[in-house]
Amino acid sequence: MRYVDVAIVGGGLAGSTAAAMLGRAGVSTALIDPHVAYPADFRCEKIGGTQMALLRKTGLAETTLAATTLDSEVWEVRFGCLVDRKPSDQHGIRYETLVNSMRAQIPATVTRHTTKATGIATSDDRQKVTLADGTELSPRLVVLANGLNIGLRHLLGIERTIISPSHSITIGFDIVPVGRPAFDFPALTWWTFRASDRLGYLTLFPIGDKMRANLMVYRDVDDPWLRQMRTAPEATLNALIPGLARFTGDFAMDGPVRVRPADLYVSSGHRQAGIVLVGDAFGTSCPAAGTGTDKVFTDVTQLCNVHIPQWLATDGMDVAKISAFYDDPVKTACDAWSLDKAYHLKSLSIDPGMSWMTRRLGRFGVRLAQGTLRKLRTTGKADPVVHDADDAAAAHHGRAA
């Protein structure tokens, strides 16, 4: 039996970040994950906005951001029109690179177990974690950060309820220009305007020397359209977004097309002594809404910076202690915001009702006004609404000159 204060089961983004934070804080910690280096996985592929402040709270931002690609500016297209070229803090990074950058910051004092956890027994005092290689750990606290893997949760009587099956589907691929060395835009986001397209948006952004695409759609997992996207991706994308080539020029897909459906689910029976769930192990978010990384960083920073130091300062690890994390107002506000944003974006994208169409038109007007004012402030002259790729490139290069 090996004794530690905290055992973390799962070495994805939540688990690796928690291991790095606790290890650097001097907490006796073990990380259990079967992979020495996290393998390729299609999940979060950029960090920006509210996530930047949360990342800095982990104390791991500097090394992590060094592995990203900053786009600096994004062209925003709505209703087929270029409405704004706005400054951007989007940092593109493959999910496995993000996780491995966190793992590189885990101190040597954290014990690494490259295997799977096969059993967990909990109590008000110490817990027991059994590993596939026969090792047994006795932590005061188990942090379950094993994402969508439900086996251990079922052993503990923790259930999940799917509240929105196949809520959204994310499609990822690399895109390259044909007939010229680079695209004219640093990054581009195309927002839908026809509810019948069942499209949320397309975002193009750099990762290293590649232009990465994330296409967010709202379709059933057995929709034949998804098969068409895999087998004839360029033609299918152009048919879905017929005006895209005006901004991208001719393009081709480079490499495989990855498809990831996302169910929204919530946990029940999770308030138990000695164990706490974080990230997707507790509840999923919608990738289209882009709140998954917010939820992970919020869970981990509140747990590691606030609750674990308090819990370890006194004896025991009863349900009352664990419940303080699930009732944390910062965590509950983030969870509620994430869920609300998931439903709101879906309705804004595909709901055919007049009220939602009015909202789409309203957003177009607001973004166009913001883009026009931005241009007036910087150059004293407003751009015309650009529909043509050559005009867009000329306007962009003229501004740069």
C-alpha cells in the first residue's frame, strides 16, 4: 500500500493540470494514466477569451502558451459579408499538445503510474485505489478526471443522465490554399444565416504552419451528410457554405476529417466521501459553445487553489467537505453559464422561428457597426461591405500597407 494525499485518475487536460498544480504546491500526489505521453485526440484546439485569465490562475500559462499559435486578428463573416477584422487572442493548439505541455510542468515529486485504475473504494477517512498492475494506493482524496470513461463511476454508483443527445457535432480538418502559398486572412469565422443548414459556424485558425478548421453542425449521428463530409469533404463544404470560396479561394483538405459528436449529460450520486469529479467526468459541455476549457480550468483552479488546501488541513474527507466543491458559487456559475450558452447557440443557429431570425439579423447589424467603427477609428475611412475575396484581400493588404 502506497500512501499519498491525492490520487488523480485520468491524465487529460483536467487531470494533468491538477497534478501540475498540486505537485507545485507541495501536495503529495499520484497521477494515474495509461499513456506516458498523451496520444492524439480531437478535442479543444484553441484557447482564448475568458480562458486566458483562468489559465493564468493555474500558474501554468507561460509554458503552455509557448506551445500555441496566436492568430492576432480574425475576419468575421456573417450573412456572407465580411463585417469586421477584429483583434484576437485565440491561441491555436492541438489537444494532445495542450495536455502534454501541462504534463511537462508536473514536478518529479508527483508519482506517475502508467496504468489504469481498476477499482476504487471510498470512506470518510482514506480511500483505496487498485491499479491494473497490482499496485494499491491509499489517498485521502481521489480526483476522478477520466473524462467520458464511465466504468469506475458505475462501480461507485455514480450515474449520468443524457439531457441532450448528439447536441452538436464538431468536424475538424486541416485546409490548404490551392494555387497560392497562403490564405489572405490570419483567421476567419463564418457564421450561419440559414437555419436549414443546421450549421453553427466554421472557424479557421492557425496551428503552427497549418490552417485548422473546426466546423460546428447540429445533426443526428446517423445523418448521411456526415458520410459525405468524410468521403468528399471539399465538395460537401462548398455546398454547405457556397460563399466560402470568395474569401478562401480554391482550397483542399489536408489529412483526415475527424468527427466528434457531443452529448450533454449531468451526473447524479456523485456526492460521496473521499472522491470528487472534475471536467467531463462530472458533466459535459458543448464544443460549439466553446466552454469546455472554461469548465475544466474553473473546476481545477477552485479545487486545487481553494478546496483541497482546506480539506487537507483537517482530518477526514467526508461528504460535507466534498459537497463544498460542488456547491462552490464560482463552479456552479460556470456550469450554468456553459449549459445556457450551449442551448442558446443551438437555437440561434438552427431555430427557424421569427424571434431567432430577428436575433441573427440583429447580431449581423451589431457586428457590422462594430467593424465599421473599428475601421473608422484606425484609418478614418470605413470599408464597404466586402463580398468578394479579391476585394477582401485588396482591402486587407491596403490596410497593412
